[in-house]
Amino acid sequence: MGVEGIGASVVRKEDKRFITGKGRYVDDIKLQGMTHAHFIRSPHAHAKVKGIDSSAALKMPGVVAVLTGQEIVDDKVGNLICGWAITSKDGSPMKMGAWPAMAPETVRFVGQAVAVVIAESKNLARDAAEAVVVNYEELPAVADVHAAIKSGAPQLHPEAPGNQVYDWVIGDEGATDAAFAKAANVVKLDVTNNRLAPNAMEPRAAIADYDAAEEHFTLYTTSQNPHVARLVLSAFYNIAPEHKLRVIAPDVGGGFGSKIFIYPEEMVALWASKKVGRPVKWTGDRTEAFLTDAHGRDHVTHAEMAFDANNKITGLKVKTYANFGAYMSLFSSSVPTYLYATLLSGQYNIPAIHAEVVGVYTNTTPVDAYRGAGRPEASYLIERLMETAARQLKVDPAALRRTNFITQFPHQTPVIMAYDTGDFNASLDAAMKAIDYAGFAGRKAKAKADGKLRGIGVSCYIEACGIAPSKAVGSLGAGVGLWESAEVRVNPVGTIEVLTGSHSHGQGHETTFCQLVAERLGVPISQVSIVHGDTDKVQFGMGTYGSRSAAVGLTAILKAMEKMESKAKKIAAHALEASEGDIVIENGEFKVAGTDKAIAFPMVALAAYTAHNLPDGMEPGLKESAFYDPTNFTFPAGTYICELEVDPGTGKTSFVNFVAADDFGRLINPMIVEGQVHGGLVQGIGQALLEHAIYDASGQPVTASFMDYAMPRADDVPSFNLSHTTTLCPGNPLGIKGCGEAGAIGASAAVINAITDAIGKNNLEMPATPDRVWRTIHAA
Amino acid sequence: MYQTVYHRASSVDEAVALFSKSSEAKFLAGGQTLLPVMKQRLASPSDVIDLGKIKELQGVELSGDVLTIKAGTTYFDIMQNADVKKAIPAIAYLTSVLGDPAVRYRGTIGGSIANNDPAADFPAALLALGATVKTNKRSITADDFFQGMFTTALEDGELITAVSFPVPAKAGYEKMRHPASRFALTGVFVAQTKSGEIRVAATGASQSGVMRVPAIEAALKANWSPSAIDGVSISASNLLADIHGTAEYRANLIKVMAQRAVAAAR
Ligand SMILES: Cc1cc2nc3c(=O)[nH]c(=O)nc-3n(C[C@H](O)[C@H](O)[C@H](O)COP(=O)(O)OP(=O)(O)OC[C@H]3O[C@@H](n4cnc5c(N)ncnc54)[C@H](O)[C@@H]3O)c2cc1C
């Protein structure tokens, strides 16, 4: 490892511009003649739009246009799509209602846009929006899954009777029933996985710029995957063919999944820009973010686990109701199915699993992938079940897990996934040691003497990352392949540009990706730049989500590097009059092994471009590209243990210690990995203790600002004690598994297991607010 | 934000005169309540009269047994002030757990009590300490000043100039922070005056804003100790209930916070 190579905690290159306020986000961009959009949004959870009167608004100063849902439908802009087809157990395809970019007839959640005002300034647009009169006829609404599936419930879409999108199953029902019939013990649990608002620091924004002469659109947008945005806008929404549409995702301030999707606002901005003949900018505010960014989670589950007399798990049955909100967002259908139920085996040998998932429409904001996407729900369920089982079977929770760990790899679970490698005992051992698990009983007794209830909670998570092998996801209904692309361009003076289809919106790619180049060539990372986020600059790519950018994106860069190096070696061998096989790369030089003959990398690059002295038949230039499609998912796994105290007077939780032992395979930049784990853990703790996007029974959001929606703050979370127990991923040449989501996947169960241990009552839903914990302590 | 006219007053008289000349004016102190409300277009004052540069509204004075805090003094300045820490450390503590650093640097005692949010901290301190609110027109006792959620005895255009607190024998404050906003989910201020009177005020709990808690006052009168409150029962009726706390939970918090405030009282 060089000072800037793989494994070095290099300080992030991009932070200089972020920390000094020089980042360039969508809202920082100002175009000549730019207009501003303000959306008129439904205040009702469910209503018919009977009429829109914009006559008064159109007369107001600075108003350029007021455009409505009917007009966007008339102009044949496509409805929003859901990109993963799920088939119900009866063989029928999922049942989807249409989602137009602005509602022409019916609104189905509070915040859904019905019209947009385009004006000379943001404030003028907002003023005019207040003068637009929308006549609604309110309809009965339903916000909760249980209420939505009752007969007689308000119906959202005629296409989906009973508000049911699908009823999907996985696993072997007969084998699972047989396991339960023979079980020595059965453990049952009901859990709710609370709905979350993603709350990236930067709200969503878009600027659309139509060039009538070229019939060409440029879209600046807050996207995690600009190429996918362009593909969908072009192929499904009829905005423009791909070569007439450039999508730029500049600096993006966090996504957590919520910026994967193509939203109505971007579509409307593009369409409106052509209609008004000027650039159109929209920047969402925080309230709009709460109302319209795709939410996360929102499951209600009943699960049962069967054990034999030796406390070995013999079967698992799960039934989950997933709340999709009012419309099916881009990847929503896959989240509670292939990203959730395929992980229900956890870290355990479970011979038989059967899961059923019912997807349900409600009059709420659409729900889609949010950091972890399906895997936190699976991990939370399994780890709550294991803890419940340990309590019921009266065995130590860590020991029960050990009894059931998978120890042989590869391991085929009964729910599709084939785990390639791992060492679950190693991470459990490391975490138990770090927290002094053995000494806990003594600490609990001491806390009790001080009037505090102390608890410890274990969570052994596993996730499927490195999303994803294209063939595998294609066979499961995905509408796209999930490979990644890269191009390595060596300039004539030897500096290097790496073009990646991944997108960095906080992950630090501009540093880690350079480290691979530094590792291989021995050049300083200052000589390398990472280019991403612009469909005109970068070849087609799939973007960043699902902890994929190192495992898939960086592997694509490696493949391109190998091709480039191979050509560079030929050039060097020719120049040094040596044979290609003898050339080695060291410290920025191409050397003849075992001699002092060497040529510096910039000279090789220059030779490639001057082309005066290249081997016969060789093309000039030094630029190579690669597409990499993984052969399997990767399986990061680990153990989180948390120790905390509950104040019995207030129900308030305070952390004593939180340890994480993760297996992410190879780490490129341990400092950045640590940051990713910290952020993930805080989100997991936020879900466990604080965050909850709540609707009342009529579908009105109750938590649409930070005064009501509790985001975790620094003083809500402990200092983390992190460690790594590494097994290299055999699926990719760098041995990387991914680290972006682990914290959010594993943390919640550790916290709830610890609180329920502290208070001696097992049933406690998230978020475990002080009020809820206090009521649980004092419940009869 | 809607359009508004901004004025910067340099004296109390000027501020009051500007107010009376405008159609729908608002005084602006720290802006921590007024500005968010304006940004959300929930308030549309014709004129905003900034009090921030009025010297006579700044500062703290300790004279004998009376601590006077001028209306425009920020929470941060109150928290740091040596006289406050010496005379009524419970007030210094209260400001240290009020909101977050940004709110503490900008927000003022005058703005807080004029606004009288049912979950604000200062109203509990004023009520428990038997403070007096000074305005450009008169003096109002805390008992008369707070008149229910977001309602005070202030007349239209009346400007708070200062609050004076009799220095107590002992006082303490404890608060359960609202998980999202950091206001008081419930906070209790307990005080024992130099003449031996016991006054206890709870904020964040009641549907009618800050309130005295006679049952706890009686228990503490008999025995000034946390355990004296063990047997007190607080009714949940008329208490606030929302997603962060049921009425029963708040009833419990009144007791628990009172006990902790007594334990912390100095
Ligand atoms: C995130 C956040 C967290 C908060 N947390 C807390 C908390 O934990 N505890 C708490 O108590 N408060 C909290 N607050 C509210 C904060 O204390 C405000 O500062 C306070 O409510 C208003 O004070 P201000 O000086 O900012 O007044 P402004 O917002 O400027 O004014 C508020 C109102 O008072 C009027 N006013 C101001 N000064 C005078 C005066 N001298 N005479 C007459 N009328 C006047 C104004 O006209 C206006 O109507 C929080 C606020 C925020 C934004």
C-alpha cells in the first residue's frame, strides 16, 4: 500500500470545495433568462380535481404561465413508471394505477401537484400560486395498510381492487409447514417497520433548459443516477430522444435512495421549458421534501420461527404488508420483495422459509428505496425474532445466534441468495469482546442500584449489496441491468481522467476511485480526476445506490485500467527495447524487471500521443473503457451490539456503548468507510428512537417539518466503537463487499433489543420514543 | 415571505411610535419565532420593527434582591452572565437547555414571553419566581401576564422592556426536551422565595399554557425534598397530547421533572 493507495485513509479531495462553500449544487446554477416554477399541491389526501381557475394568477406581475395536469396529459408526456415487474402468487402481473406528472383528475396524497406556476422569480411564482383557485371534491382517504385492505375501504385506483398491488410469495410453503408441524418450539412476533422521510440535506431541485434551435434539452438535477434519469425520461416520458437530452447531476447533497427516482417535478420542468421557451428552475423546500420525496420502509409483519429441541431453527414463516403510498415509485415494487424477502435467512441456517408480501396502496406519499431498501426490514425482523426466541427459550441471545450461524460457504439459502463468503463467528466474537459482553451482568446490577435500567442488544445483520448481476435481476423482473461502466483517459502529459457511471453524492468517490489508480500506477492522486454526473461527458452508466459503487463501479475502473496498462506496457517495452512480459509498474515508472531500465509514466503517455515511435500496427492514444457486470451480489455482514440505559422516570434512552464489527471485504479508504458506517448507524438509531413519518387517519401528514419529525442529532447518538473482521469477497477482483448501507441495516435491531432487554418487556415498536418506552414499562 | 417594510428602531420610544404609525406592525427581536412564521407565509406584517439595536433593551442588572434582565438580552448572554449565575443559577441553566446554539444566540427573553408558546421555557421561570414584566407603559406580574397559549396581557403595540426577578432562596429547573424541536415536552421550575413561599410552574404540559402546580407546591411546603412529591397525583385531564407525548406521560413528567428540579435547586 502506497501513501495514497488502497487501504490508506487519504483525506477527501472533494471536501475542500464542500467545506469552503464552493460546491456547485443545482440551486447554485443560474441560466440566462431563467424562470422559476412553483407547484400547486393538493391539500387533500384524496380528491377529485373539479376545476382550476388561473385567470387571476395569469394577470399578476411576472407570471409567465400556469400549466395544469390536463395539459401535460394532452401533450402526451408519459405517466411515471415502475421499473421492476412483480408477479403475484396467482400468476397475475402487479396491478398499477396511472401516475401522471401532475394530476388531471384525481389527487391521491397530500402534496401531489395539480398545476405549476412559471414566473420571473420564485416569490412571484409563489404569490401567483396563491391566486390559482383549485376546486376539489374531497373523497374518503385511507393512510394505513390495515385500513386500506378492509372491505369497504376507500379505493385509490380502479386497476387495483382492494388497494392491492400484488400478493407475492417466495420459498417453499409445504416444507415450511412441515417444519412447523415438527417444531419443538415456535416463536411468534409482530413488528412494524416505521415509515421514514429520507431528508437529504439538499432538497431536490431541477433546472430544465430547452434549446429550440437544436431541439435539445439540458436538465440539471439532484440525481444519484443521471443516465438512468435520461433513459427513463427519453424512453418512457417522451421528453426527447436520448441524444437530444443531456442530464447533469452536479454536486448533490445526499440522496439515501430518494434521489434515484425520476420525479414529476423534473418531468414538468423539462416540458414547461419547451412550452415557455425559457429555462425553468424548481428548488424544493423542506416541506416539499417531506411531502414528495419518496419515503422509506412502512411494513407491518407477522412472523413465526420454528426451532427443534436443540434450538436449531427449522423454519420461518413471514407475512408482510408493505405500504406503497398512493403510486408505485420507480423501484418500489422490488423493495419489499427481492430486496427484502431474499434476505430473510439472515446469518442463519434456515432449511425452510416461506414469505408472503402484500403490497398496498394508501393515500400517502409514495414509498421506495431508502438507505438499505428492504434489507433493514429483513434484518430488523430476523434479529428481533432471534432476540425474542432467546428470551422465550431462555438461552443467551449471542449463543442462540452462534448455534444457528452459517459456517460453510458458499451457502445457498432457501430464498434465492447464495452467500459467497463470511465469518459470522468472527464478527460476533469481535463485537462481544469490544463491549465486554461477559461483564454486562455486573454493569446491569450496578446501574440498577443507581435507579437505571440497563440493557444490551445484539444484531447480526447480513445484506446483499454490489447491486447487481444483470442476468439474475433480469430473471426476477428488473427492467434494467445493473452493471457499471468506466473509461480511463490518459492525457498526453500523463495525468489521468477516470469517467465513471457511478455518482458521488457524499460517498467520496473522487478520492477512493483515485486511490485505485494511485495503487496501480504509483502516481499521486493529485494527477487523477474523477469525472461523473454528466451524460454528455460520461458513457452510459447505472449510478450509485445499493452499496454498489466500489464493488461494481470501481471494478469497472479496474478493468479499464488493466486494458490501459496492458497497452502502456507494450509502448514501454517498445521504447525500452524489452519484452512486454518483463515490464513492471513501480512508483510511476514502467521498468524492465530486475534492471535499472525505466521510463516514467508521463513519457509513456506522451509516446502514445506523439505516436512517432509506437509498435507496428498500434493505434495512437491511451484511453480504454470497460463495462463490468458482477456475477453475484456481495454480502457485507457483521455484528452490532449496543448497551444503553433507560430512565424509568421518563422512558428516555441513553447510550452507554455501541460497537460495530463489520465485514466489508477490502477497504479502499478506512476513514471514508468509517464515515459511511457512522452515518448509517445514526440513521439506524434515528429509525429506532426518533424518526417517524406519521399520517392521521384522513391521510394528513402530521410530521412535515423538523419541529415535529425528529432527526437524530449529535447528542442523540453515542461515539461508536468500530472494527473490521475481513473476509475478501471472491466475486470481484478487489475483494470488495460494500459499506454504504450496513449501519442503517443493522443498528435498529440492536437498539430495540437492548431497550427491551433493559425494561424486561419484549413488545416495543419503533421509534422507541421516551413516551412509548415509559408507557411500555408501566403497562399492566 | 410576503413583502414587508423593515425598520430599525434606535430607542423604545421610536419603536413604539413606528408601531402606532403602521397598519399591521410586528416587533422583531431574535426572529426565532417571527421569521420562520413569515417565511412560511403564515404571518404577513405590513412593517417589521427591529428591536435589536436598542441599547436600553440590552443587559442584566443585579440590585439587592432583584435581578433585572432587559427584554432584548439573548439567551446566550443570559447564560453567560455572572450576575445571573450568581443570583439565580436556575435561569442560567434554563437558557443552556433552551433550543439549540443558533436559537440561543438570537432568541431573547422578551420575544419568548411575548410569544408565550405553551412549550417555552421562560414562562415557567417567570411564573415560579413571581417575576414582574416591565413594559413601556406599566408593570405586570407574571401571574397576570400569561393568559393561556400564545396569549398575554400585552396590549397591541405594547413593548416589553425588561423582566425583574426577586432573587429566591432556592430555585431549580428541569425539562424533558421535545425530541424534534427541543422545546419543553414538559418543564418544571420550582422556587422557594426568601419569605418561604413555594411556587412551582410547569410548561409544555397544559392545554392552557404555562401553569402553577398547587398539589406539588403544597407537598413541597410540607417538606422541600424530591420524595415529598412521590405521593402527589397529577391529573392528565386538560394536559396536552401529541405524537411525542400522551397526556398521561406529561402528567408523569410534571412529577418527575419537579422532583429533579428540587434535587437540582440551589
Ligand atoms: C429550532 C427552535 C427551537 C426552539 N426551542 C425553544 C426551546 O427549547 N425553548 C423555548 O422557550 N423556545 C424555543 N424556541 C423559540 C425561541 O425561544 C424564540 O426565540 C422565542 O420564542 C421568540 O424570541 P425571539 O427573540 O426570537 O422573538 P421574535 O421571533 O423576534 O418575536 C416573537 C414575537 O414576540 C414579539 N416580541 C419580541 N420582542 C418583543 C418585545 N420586547 N415586546 C413585545 N413583543 C415582542 C414579536 O413581535 C413576535 O410576535 C425555539 C425556536 C426554534 C426556531
